[in-house]
Amino acid sequence: MELLVVGLDGLSYNMLDRFDIDPKYIGRVTEEGVSGDLMSVDTPTTLPAWTSFQTGTDPGTHGLTNMIQQSADYDVSPFETNETEAAVYDYLDDTVLINLPASIGREPSAEDTHLVSAMLAKDKADAVPPHLRELDSYDDYILDHDKSLKKRPSVYFDHVCDITRRRRDFAREAFDEYDPRFGFVLFSTPDWAGHLLSNFSDDAERATYYRQLLTVVDECTADLAGLADNVLLMSDHGFEKKTRNIHVNDWLADRGYLQVEEERVTPQHLAVAAAKAVGKRSDWVYERIRRVYNYIIGTSVGQSLQEAAESEVDYPNSRAWELRYGCLFINDDRFDQPNVDDPEALKRELKEELATITGPDGEPAFRDVLFAEEAYADPGEWAPDVIARPAPGGYPTMLDSPTDEPVSQTNNYNHRYRGMIAAEGPAFCTDETVEGLSIVDILPTLMHVLCEPVSPTFDGSVRHDLLAEERAVETMSPTDVPRPRLRTADETSQTERDEAVEERLADLGYIE
């Protein structure tokens, strides 16, 4: 194999440093090859980021700006696969891609290219094309984790380690069978583990479990790397400890921008209300409540408590609201019941006021507050109107504030913008650190490594500072850009697929 990319979902160097983990293979590539931080996109989440990797475009162009989307009638649902932008499996012949998120429903335009989807697939039979189901390792391949095992961390971590090994086995057999020029495999498990770290009482316990998984991920990465001349390791975003939750919808409601539907009265709502009342009077009690909540969130009881801890937005009567991770939408004429006369003025007002939000320590809650045109190269109609990027240690949450303040304390682990990249092989620099890399730069750079012309549609560019040899970049004619192809006969209805994906997104807290 000429070039292999191994995706390490959610991995970042700060997490290795925090838990004093030095994976043997990943550490050697970082030290001896070329490495650095890799900036994600808005939002720094799985679907937007991996779609940006596979298309070389930012979310404004490909349209997946978040993990969920909102329609004109205000209904919230999972995003569907981008169908407008050509992707890596359209550009590169002789390719095998294993576990690529947000690619379900796409048929590669390139020749001798084989695609196994992830995340938006209903199940593994939906994700894996029929000819790849004939591989011996298919029966043991696992598409997603069993969230019910989160209640027993030792069992859960053994489970995700097993998933990692089985994915390695399936990828290795596929690579051996088709002997591709370019290969890709994604290990999702560092992200799954990252979301569970909040359940543990201290960093020593977290380190034990995180090290267990990273050891397996590192061994599987090294095994596959032996099949390729050049190897690039990358993540879609990073993880970090969060010390502050930012309650944007609470803040919007306090200022009259957002209206809340009449509060429901259920046992779950009463439990949340009681917990909030007690938590306001005692930081110690609040921390214990938060830990219990994190522990049960993977269960059906936990999901019902999460729903109870989120206010129901009255969208038609609201002027603006947050739709996950600091993305604000204005109720303008995109929606069925618009009530904002001057959207541009409201955008400017929100941008200015959001920048003034501070936490109990007086530090700004957001490091940047941007308009869509400042965050994206070419924002589409349904791009967020305002994007508030949290400051380090901050997390924009949909949960109601337990203190009625816009910023509250937390002790959690979640996504951050900076992920990681490391590469080795004759195509790449040695003993170098690079800065300013974006995930949209990766595909054009890889195509250049493979001596392929890059697309004029890319928002990213070839990063010569990664490469051992600098040569002129060839750009293909606009007429040569491949057209996306879709499956003509889909065995799975979109309704069945949406139901499966909604369950996964609810497990991660993206959708109620």
C-alpha cells in the first residue's frame, strides 16, 4: 500500500499528557516523523469533521454543520450524508476505506474503490457492501458499541478493546484481499472512551482505563501500518477536561430572545428540580449529583433525566436559540413562522452580547464569536447564523443551568477543536512539528502525495510543510471533478436508518 490513513477519533496529545500515556507506535511516529495539532471545524464533532476530511471542504460547503439539523417546521433530526460534494472515494481509484462516518448511501465514483460506512448506517449489513460481507472477518465485525455496558466500566472497556481488534482484523483482511494503493480505517473507540471518563472519581482511575484502550489502539494501528509505505495518523477533534458548562439557551431566555414551552410535570422533572434546588446551596452536593447523572446517562433512566433537565424551546415564538455546541439560529424566513424583522441586526446584537458572557472567575466564556461567513468559506442557507466557540475548559450545553447563571461548574470530558496529526514514511518530513493545520487540508495534501491533481472545489490546500519533497501542485479542471453517486437500490429505508441513528446520537447527548 502506498499510503494508509488511520483515524483515531477524538484523540489529542493533551489527553496523552494528562494521563501520562506514551503509546509505543503513535509516540514514535510523533517523535521521529512530522506531527502537530490538527484543527477541527465548526462544530468539532464527528459528522462535520469527518465529512470535511473526506471532501476537503468545510461544513459551510458540504452542509453538515452539526450532529443534528433543523427543518423549516422546526423539527430536529439527524443529519444525512452529504450528497453534493465529491469525496475521497470519488477522487481516488484503487482504494479501501473502512468505517468512514457520514458516507452511507454514497456509491464510489472511482474505480476499484471499496467503501464501508459508519455512524449514519442502520447496522453493519447496511454499512458494509455485499462483496465485503464475504470476508471471513465480517461475522466478527462490530459497527457500534453496546451502550448498556457503560454501567460496568471494566466490562465496557473490554468491549471497546474487542471492537478495536475486530475492526483491525476486518481492515487487514480487506487490505490483503484488494491490495489498494490508498487505505483508510477509523478507530472510533478513543472518542467513545473519552465520553465515559466523566464517570470515574479521579484521574488515576481514568488513566487506568484510558491507558488500557490506548494500548490496544496503538497495537492495532502499528499492525496495519506495517502494510503501508507511508502512514498518516489523524483525529477529527480532540478531548479535554471541561470545568465550565455554558448554558446559552438559558442566557437567551433570560434576555427574551428565547421562549420556553410550558413545563411538564413528571417524576423525572420533579427529581431534576429537587436536585437543582439542593445543588444551588452546596457545591459538594452538586458535584455528587453531577457524578451520579454522568454514571447513569447511558441508561434509559439517565436519558429520561437528561430530557427533563433540558427546557423545551417554543421555536415559533422565539427569536433565536442554540442548536448544540454554540450554534445559534435566528427565526427568519427560512422557518415556517418567522418573527424577526431585521435578522442582520439581531445577528450583530447577539455576537456582541455573547462575547460579554463571563464565568464566576470573570474569564470570557467564549474565545471567539463568529458569523457564519467568518467561520466558513461558503456558508449555505442552513448554516448557523452565529457560532460561539467556547474558551478552553468550556462546554456549551443544552442542559438548564443548575445555578440559574449562564456559566456553571462541571467536571466533565468532552470535545475540543484541536486534535492531532502524525505521519511517517518517505513522503513525509522527519523530526518536524507543524502548526496551523486544518482538517480540510488533509485530503488535498494526500492527493498531492499520491501525485493526483487536487480539486478546485477544495476549501483546504496542500500543506507542503508536511512533505519531504516540495513540487508544484497540479489542479484538475472543474469539468474533471467527479460527480457524487448515490446507491440506486437501497436495501434500508431512510426511516429505519434515522431511527437507528437517533438512538446513537441520544446515547451521546446530541438529540433527545
